[in-house]
Amino acid sequence: MVKNTSTDCWAGVAEKLIKQGYDVETGTVGFATGVRILPSQLYEKQVFFYSPNNLALKDGRPIEAHEIQDFTPEYKLEYLEDSIRKGGTFVAFVNRIVDDLKGQNRAYSWIPFMPEVHFTKDKWVGPNPFTDYPTISVAFLPPSWMQIK
């Protein structure tokens, strides 16, 4: 049986995994709540899920790692690196939880081997009633070699 851990995920994730027969423990790293309650024996887990949906604030700013109350000091986040090096899988959902890029990275930088997070910008594509050939109305859609000059 696969031993899973889900941290800072919505309750439905754990419930679905348990219904599918997985051994699941849940907890929080603390960046979303300000309180760290890790699942026991992190070094025994095989799969880790992390999907925060907010960031704890203190005085209107994102909380710092040293400000998190740790109720599980015997289970350190550092144990994750050994588990992942031994074949464990870490699944991180990079949700935009704060508009400050420094705060956004703070919530993910504790993950072993996690690259720095950068905000992306999606381009809005406008509607096209198709009364004209798309290259005329919406010239940015087709490749340049298809555009009518």
C-alpha cells in the first residue's frame, strides 16, 4: 500500500485518496495557516501532495518561516529530501496565493529541488465571429506564414 501525505490541500483530496485505498495522512507546512502540523514519520512516506490555497499573513505581509508555530518539531521538513532522493514523489500544485512574488516563492521554496516560481501572464484571445478570414480580424492567431499581406 502506498503511504501518501497531503499537506495544505483541501479536504477532498485526502478523502478521495482514502476511498481509493491509499494510506493517507494530512497536515500543514504552516505557510498557509501560520501553524505547522506535519504528518508523522515523513521519511516513511512515498508520495507527497502540496496544494496551498492561501498564505498566512502577519501585519498585512506574508508570514516568514521563523514565524510559523511548529507543533511537530520531531518531524522536520528536511526529511522530505531524503525521501524524495530514495524515490518518493512530490506533487506540488503551484497556485497563485499572493500577488507578491517573494511571498509566492516563500510558500514553495521549502520543497526539495523546487525551482523559483515566476508569475506567467496569459494572453486574452478575443472572439471572432468568422465573418472575415481569421488573419484579417485576429491576425495574431495564425502563424505568420499564413497571414495575408
